[in-house]
Amino acid sequence: MLQAKAFLFDMDGTLVDSTEVVENEWRRFSARFDLDAEEVIAFAHGRQTIDTVIHFLGAGEEAVTAAEELDARELVILDGIVAMAGAADLLKHLPQERWALVTSASRELAINRMRAAGLPLPAVMVCAEDVAEGKPSPEGYLKAASILGYHARHCLVFEDAEAGIRAGNASGARVIAVVPDANGAQDAFACATLTMLNIVPDNNGFRITLRTAEE
């Protein structure tokens, strides 16, 4: 059993299933610049677009332009965006002042995808433009916890990507990997899908019970 006062959620791959859209765009990018698409996708998962583009193209005007084009396309491609199993049911049981979204997406993209998936928007959203350093830096999770009014060690982070899991761990929070075979999942406190969670309010915040992904 876990105790937590607040909950910090990644978006893509954690609350929102945008895999097809995201991977298709990175495949287009990879073909354009003659890159290995699987290598690009593996690196990009959980990171800000600009960080991935610079990693493969180097810093400069070309990278900035390519990242802006990628972001602009993703803003309007919403077909196939759906909620992850268990996400809607879990979020409707959490008070707005106790959970936040911490995503490598821009604020506009996060709003578009959450709405397309039929999920509620939290009062606190820490997006790409809100941090100086993206995941795996813990900055986003530390900022979200602070805005909610809690120390990160009293929060539970939900992630699906290695960069995000590393960010959550570095913040001092406990991390649940919602994709059992995700890169970095072995470094999470536990692995469980959202449908395996039972969250009940108590005097210390919330009591969380879960079945691990292997059960």
C-alpha cells in the first residue's frame, strides 16, 4: 500500500494514447533527414521535440525550423487520439487541487490532446514552455508539486518513458511505470496500469493499493 498527497501525471502514453500520431511524425522526420526511424522514436519518447531534433541534427536554425514544423503538424492531427485504459475513471475520482499534468508537449498541444481524448484538464499544467530543461530533468515535476503545495516526496508520479521515469525519480517522488515493458520501467517504484489502481482518500491524503503488472 502507498500513501500520497498529490498525483503528477505525464500525458502521452500515460493518460493519452497518441502513439500512432507521434510515431508517424517522427518517421516522416527520419525519412526527410535520412535517419534511423526506430532510433529516433526510441530517443524521442518522453522528451521535448526540440531536444530530440537537436540531438540528431545539432543545434542551429535547421533544427529549430524542423522542430517548429513537427509541433505545428501535431497540433492539428488529432484523429486516433484516445484515453489510455483507466485514465478517465481514475481522474474523475481525484480532486482538481490534488493532481497535475507534467508533459513535454506544449500547452496548446496538451489541451488539444486531453480534450480529444475526452479527459478533464487539471488546474495545474506544467508544459514544455514552463521549464528551462525538459525531462529527464526533474524541473517539471518539482514545479508541479510546488504549485500544488506539496513536496515531491509526498507525490506519486505516473510515467511511461525512461526520460520521464528518470525525471520523477530525480524529483524525489515515487514513480509508477504504467507500461510494464517501457524503457526505464525497472527503475520505477512499481509497474501497474491505471486500471490496477485503487485510490481512497484518508487523513494523510490518499491510500493507494495496486496489483503489479506481473500479477
